[in-house]
Amino acid sequence: MANLKGKVTIEVTFENLNVPIGFGMTNAIIYHNCSEQIYVKSPWTKISRSIKNDNFKINILKKDIKWE
């Protein structure tokens, strides 16, 4: 087992995300949807791939991972 440390920078862009405005949960809904779309792209995901939305684009901008 490897012992790694590091940082991965991921960019999520989206269009046409329907979010209700004004009840205090807008940011939480956006963060949840972005995180969910990142997770659904994982080869080890345990959630249904049917929730993958084509209006989300996931890009890994930078990987800085080191062996300890």
C-alpha cells in the first residue's frame, strides 16, 4: 500500500442547472450537484451512472501527488 499526500485541483463547469433561489440552500445545492457529478465519473462509483448530466464538464486542472 502506498502512502501518498498531495492536492488535486478539479474544475466543474455547468449550464442550465435549475436551482430554487431564495430559500438559503442555493450554494449547498450547487456544491452537492458538482460533487455528485465528479463522483459519478469515478470508475468505483457506487451510485447509478444514470444520474450523469451532460450539462456538467469535469476537468482535472492540476495533480500534485507525492510519495511519502
